[in-house]
Amino acid sequence: TAMLEASNSLHMLGALKMFDSDTICTYLIERLKEGLETLGVLNAIKEHSSIMEELFCGGPPTLSAASLLDLFTVHYSPRGTNRRALEEVTEVDGGDKIKVTLEDVLVFASGASAIPVFGFKENPNITFLHENLNGNWRMFPEANTCTITLKLPIGQEYEEFCHFMTSGIVQSPMFGVA
């Protein structure tokens, strides 16, 4: 066993010799290539370079309304309740009159201006603000950027909803705070 321990130490010392300023990058790139070759990943990268370029070099894909809607899970109250009826009106009416970009909504809800390539660690959610403050409904959207939860106000006319959503998102001093 002493020989085995000595050989491991000598192997590490030999590897450390390679880490001078001229060869470190070349050595590391070659080791990366060897690692990628073991599972055939390097060949896939070479064969599908245009697809892989977006993954490794390109920016995030363009954010669309569909991709933003697919990203969030909407948490409704039980069917048949008054709360559910208000939530469905809010969700349906929250469409095309809001004068903020999709990126603005994503930043407000998550703090990120684009959907990460591998997605968010937590599944983003949409909930509704049923609680009233001192007898008044909450008018502005809220967000929790740690859990990536967008909280939508309910109980408003469509025009009011659009106004307060826009104001809350655009005028918030930082993401998630209206």
C-alpha cells in the first residue's frame, strides 16, 4: 500500500508540473475534450455545432408570451368558489392592454431578465391576492423573487387591473416590490 500511496503522490506531482503559465490553458482544454469524448458529447457538439452554439455561446432565446405562460404554474382556489371566479377573471383579463414587456414581468417576479438555459431551480408560480388590507383590496401586484411567485391582484375592473399592473411593475424601485 505504501507503493500505491507514493505512486499517487508522484502522479499528482507530475501533473502539477504541467501547470506553468504557457501550457495551463492547453492542458485544461485537452482534459475537457477527453472528458467530453468519454460519453460521446464532443462528437455530438461537433456534429450539431449550430444547435450547440446557442447553448454554449448564444444568448437566451427570445421571451414570448407562450414561454412565459408555460413557465408559471397558476394556483387557483377550488372550483365553484367565489375566489376561483375572481381568479379566472383576473387571469383571462391580464392580457394585451398591459404596457410592460415580458422581460419586465419576469424581472419583477424572479429578478432574472431571461429564462435560464436550464430553467429555474424552483418552479415559478402565480397566486392571487385575496387578503384585503383594512377593508380594501390590494391593487398592485406583488412578487417573491426567492420562490419566484407572482401575486396578482383581484376584484378590479379590467382597466384598473391593467393600470395597477403596469404601475406596479414599471414604477417598482426594484424587482418584486410595487
